[in-house]
Amino acid sequence: MKFISKSCRLILIAVGFVLPVVLLAQETHPEWEKYLERSDENVDQSQLLEQLEDWLKQPLDLNQASSEEMLCLPGFPAAGAYAVLQWRHQKGRLPTMAKAKELIAVDEELWGWLAQFITVRIDKPAVKRQADFRLRVTRPVELARGYQENVFRGSSEKIYQRYRAQLPPSWRLAVLAEKDGGETRLDDHLIFSVVKDWQRQQSQLVLGSYSLNLGLGLIVWSSFVTGKGSDPFYSSQRHSQMIRPYVSAGEAHFFRGAAFSSAPGKWRFAGWYSRAPADANISTNGEITSFDETGLHRTPAECAKQNRTTIRLQGGMAGYEFSPVLRVQVTALQAEFTPAIAPSNTEPADWRFSGKKMQVYGFTLNWSFDKMDVFSEIAWQNSNALAILTGFTTNWRQTQLSLLHRHYSPRYDNPFAQGFGEWTNTRNETGWYLAWQLLPFTHTKWLLAADLFTTLWRSYDQPLPQRGAEIYLQWEQQVNRNFLFYLRYTNDQKPLWTTTESISPQERKLILPGQTQRLRCHFQIQLAKNYEVNGRAEAIHDELLPEFYPTIERQRQWGWLFYWDWRCRPSTRFGVSARLTFFDTQTYPIRAYQFEQDVPGVLSSKLLYGQGLRYYFLLNWQLNHWLKISAKYASTRYEDRKTIGSGWDELISAVEHSFTLQLDGEI
């Protein structure tokens, strides 16, 4: 109650301000959260978000799109993509969107999500010259200790610039420059891409920065990654997207050089060469001990890591389509690190990659027939290690089922892989994953997902192999046209470290079974045509279970989060959304994440732990046909601490504010 009383005045002010404002003016649809939410605020997904924004403006034509482009759209079923291709192969162009819906065979909710990004054109539109730009400035109100003590070399503003142009008949250009807060140069992160397309041959040449997303993620995968926090079906699958130009703020997991892909007839080919610098920590022996993927160059220590290593990557892929439903491909790549990667001092010498050169080879199979998609990928590394992922997905209108099995050897140490798993390193893990969806009634949906996983060998923070399990249950109900809610329960069980006192006065570390349970209730109300309210209540329970240590007490923690979300768009030119969040998650194990509305091109997943409140206001204003202004003001107030953060990022305050202003223009 003390917390509520302290914040009462601020709540009244915020609510009193929000309610009148939202009646004046929703930018990102709530469905986006379902597919893009993840439990990590540091993962950059801006490339995927920007691709979706482009398809909102110029929908993907199903009469021209490749299977890779269709499957790039979150939620698009593989069997549906191949059904579209088979229709085009046998009968020519799709006549209507109704026929596309019949072939894709999804429920009404999923079709509502997909339909906003796709179209069916009978005549091929003429390619026009066009260009766009995006300028964004984000500034914190409170300055961290690094600024106050003059350790950060640059200003506190984060400045983003992106310029793109499309030149008839088939050229595309893009340049991006970004400066993080505390950095000195506006082009601290500078990338560009030049793309040449040959539509008839379905070929593409990319010069500059690009991403590789091949197979199921076991060989090379550099973007479009989602975690278990998003939709259970979409998050568990990877669909090969060949080679794509990379123009994103993320400063890791992309390549720089030249890449070519082509799909003439039933064949698919790709080849690439990259030579790019990377941030790394270098030992006294002149070897790489670890890579730094933060992209921050604010302090002398951070600048000392900048571009300390060079990674040269080359490889190719060849695939063949035996029929519209059966495809195979083989992939090979070689990476060379300069200087060499140092051997691990915590694991057997041949269990972690070390040295200069690494080779990876893989075989991928996709077999889609009727309503089922079967897939498998095997990757082999020159350390005599294997990574295997195989599974199937069925998709009918009333039910959907997906089953996956993964086995990643402890010796498989490929830094370019991002396969599905409990951990992100695609290594030292085996497990089974099951996802099931049922629509028993027209407006009712049930979801069940379960993941059983095991580490095959000790890991960095676990001295022994461990087992874990995760369960996901959700009931979604459309009560009427204006009211939707869902209930979600998750149970995550895996061993955790804890420190306790033994019989002697010394402390000792133990590994105890841990369990984190989350119960969420989310609702969405359409009050008027352009006025919507969302609310969420989430309870979190975490405990350690000392089953074999009767002298140790059971440790329990409780946390909760509650928010109200208002969105309104009175006209096509104005949109406003606002949110007020209360949270009490006193320790990091019971932290809460919330997906937030943000300016175009930015995906926000805010981590909240402690006790306090957060609110934000977001405005989007289309001034005219070529210029749009977006602005977001956000603030977080903590009641259980006097400072926020640690190290040079520490704020000598319990309140943090930030303001973002963005301009989007088209020519």
C-alpha cells in the first residue's frame, strides 16, 4: 500500500492527461505482439519490422512472390506457400484473394493478420522511381554516471539515419548511419547495400551489407529470429530466406561483401563472400577470447575492442525442387578469423572451436504435401560434430500440430548458427518440442506447447548436465466483435544456482531445481471504430525446490504486472497510443517483459524488475503525402531503489525519462 500511495498523484496526473488525448488521435496492430514478442530487450528485430512496414505500403504479390518471401511473413504456413506455388505452376496466376485464402487454408484470425501484407495482382505493376528517408533522435533526460564523470566521449543523443532509393528497372540502394548515446561519430555504425534484381530469372546480386538465412538455422542464420515468448508455431520454425540486403541498426550478425542468388526453374543457387571487421576481446597472446556484440564505443575500454578482428566468410548453396512440394539443398561455408580464436580454458580442447579456419556443411530437406510440412536439417562441423533438427507441421482449419526434435552436439560450436532451442548458441542441447492448436468453435482457440530439453555436457554456468521443461497453455476467446481476451499460463522448470550456508560458517553454491510460473490475462476492447483499450494482468511465481536438502528452506518469490493501454485514430493522419504500467517484480528471476508500441521501425520489449510504474505516450502524424512525424515520451519510476542500472550506465536517480522524435519521408 505504501507503493500505491506514493504513486497516487502521478497516476491521477497520467490518467487525467491520457484520457482526453486519446480521444484526439494506434499505429502498430496488437497482433504484431503475438508474432514479435520475445523475452529479451537486447535482440534487434528491426529488419523484420521494417520489411513488414514496407509490405503494408506495397503488399507482397502472391502471383510474383517466391516461397522464401511468403515464408518471411510471420505466421505464413509452409504448406500454404507451396500450395500457392503449385497453383501457379499448374494453372497460372491466382485470380482473387478468395482463392489465395482457400489455398493457404488458415483460420480467420490468422488470415486477418496475413491479408494486410499480401495481395493478388492480375497485371504486373510498373516499377517507379522512389526514395525514402528516416531520421530518428532519442535522448534520455537523466544523464548516466558515464556522462557526468566525462567517461563517455560523445553526447547522450542516439541518432539514426537511413536513406533508400529504388531506380527503374531493377536497382535498389540503401545507406544507414547510426550513433549510440555516448559515441562521438554520427557514422559509428555505417552500412550500405546495392541490389540488382533480375525478375525473370529470379536472381539477385547484393553488394555491401547483407544477411544470410539458409535452411533451418543450423548452418548460417543472421536475422529474423524470434524466441519462445512469441507465437508457439512461428517461433519454433525457421524458413530459408536466401540472401537479403541488410540495412539495420543491429551491429552484429550481418556480412559485408558480395552475394548472389538465383532460382532458374527447379534449381536454386547462392554464393557469397564477406570480409568484415568485428569487435572482440584480445588476450595478451594476441588471440580472440570473446566477441563483443553490443556495438557500443563510448569509453576507452569499449573503443579498445572496436574492429579488433576480421572475419572472412565464403560459401555457397545449391538446391533442387523435385516437385512443387519436395525440395533439397546442400550448403557449405568456410570462415577464417584473424587473429585466431583462443582455446577454451574451461572445457576439453576439442570441444570448443579454436584456431583460424572453420568449415560447416549441411543438408536440408523440405517436403510439403496436402496439409503437412516435413523438414529436416543436418549440419556437420570440421570438429567432427553434428547438429540435427527434424520435425513436421500439420495445418487444417480447426487444428494445427507441430513436433520438433533437436540434437546439438557439445562439440558443435558454430557462431553463425541460430537454430531453435532453449539457449541461443545452438550447442550442447537435445530436446523435443510439441505445439498444438485447436479451434473447437468459431471464436475459440486453444494453444498448447511443451518443450523438454537436456544439456549433454556441462555448460559455462552449470558444472553438470541438466534437464528442464517448459509448458505453455493459452485460451483465446472472441466474445463478440468488440471484445477479445486470452488467458496464458507458462511453467518453466530448470536447475538454478543458489548460495546457502552449510553447517560450517562458509558459504557454498548449490544447484537446486527451480520453477517459474506465469499467469497472464490480456483483454482487448473496441469501444468505437477508432478507439481501443487493452489491459493486462500478469502474476509471476518463482521458487527453488531443495528436495534433497531438508535443512534448506523452500525459497519463494511473487511478482505482478498490470497495465492499461489506450489507442485511438480519429483520422487517417493522426494516431495516438498511451500506456500506464504498474509492476512489482523485486528480483531479476521474476522479471517481467512488455511489448510496447514505438515509432516506426523500432521494436520495444521492455524489461521491468523492481517496484514501480512506467508510462509512455506515442504520437504519429502524417503531415502530408510525403512526410510523417512520430514521437514517443516514456518514463519509468522505481519505488524500491535510489539508483538505476550499474557501472557507467548507472543513473543517480529513481526515475528515468526518454524522448524519441522521428521523421519519415517519401519522394
